[in-house]
Amino acid sequence: MRTPSRATRSPERAASTRRRRPWALSCAQDKAHVYRKFEEAAPDHPEAQLALKWIGELYAIDERAEGVLDKRAELRRTESTAVIATRKTWLWQQAVLKTLSIGNAAAYVVANWDRLRRFLRDARIPLDNNATERGIRGPVVGRKNHYGSKSKRGTEVASVFYSLLETAKLRNVDPARYLRDAALADARGEVLLPGDLPR
């Protein structure tokens, strides 16, 4: 599949791509990172178990959606929002204890509050980034094998392929099928992402 840079794409094709796919990126915070911080604080501060229980409740609520996006969105809008609201005051109180590990954990939550709450508005956002971290384990473990790229451009192309293939697997789309369909779409001057294919 050809991967033309923005500089080599024709203005007409670039404009067409922008019309088809108005991308917007926003950052959401990983709940697993929050969990680890309070877990580390728990031996010295038993009250940190309250935060661990709170995070566990969010996962339990998501599990009840059974992978159905609309159901997850409704559960997050109602139950998950309520769980977070009940913990906000406690978190702010702990965050002032800056010399204690529980204070540092709470301060991390306070500093990232908006990003930690972003999952409430978008059911597609996972509670943690564990799947992505598992997905990049192969490239990280075998990084010495990738020195053969020999150029910055080669490395960039490899990173694009890794991102696309891992996204396909995450969405239960066969990677080989995705590559074939993406190549055919590229020949037509179209951009095809894994999310554009039915599972």
C-alpha cells in the first residue's frame, strides 16, 4: 500500500480527504495508572482502598454493558457519572497532603480530572490503555530487529503499519483482509481505516 506524504499528495486529494474525515484528537487519561498510584499508597494509607474500590466500580459498570456501545454509553452517563461525583470531594481533600503518597496519588487525579472524565462522554474510550500496551509489546521486545528500516521514513512507515494492524485486531478485523481492502481503496484514491470495515 502506498503511503504518500502530505507533501506529495495533490491538493485536490488532500482536500477530498479532509472533507471525508474531519479528524479531531483529544487525550483521555488511563485509569490503570490511577489504580497503580493508589495501590502503591495503600500499605501506608489504608484509606487508599476507597479509591481502588471506586475504580473497580467503574470497571464493573462497563462489564455490564457486554461490549454494546449504546448500553455502555447509557451506563456511563448514569451510573459511572454518579460514582465519580461521589468521590470528587474526597479526592480534593487528599490532594492537599502533598508530602504523602496518597496525596500525590490524589493530586495526579486532580491534575488530570478532565481527561479522566472524558470516557463519560464517549463510550468508545476504554477505561485503560492496557490493550495498546500489550499490542506494542512485540515491536518493543523485537526492536533490534527493526533497525533494518535504515531511515527515518522507513521507521515512520513501520509505525503507521503497526498502528493500523493493531487497531484492526482490536476491532476484530482480520489484518490481512484490512491490508487488502486498504490497498484497493488507496488505488481508488480513498483512505480506509480499520474502523471503516464491519467486524
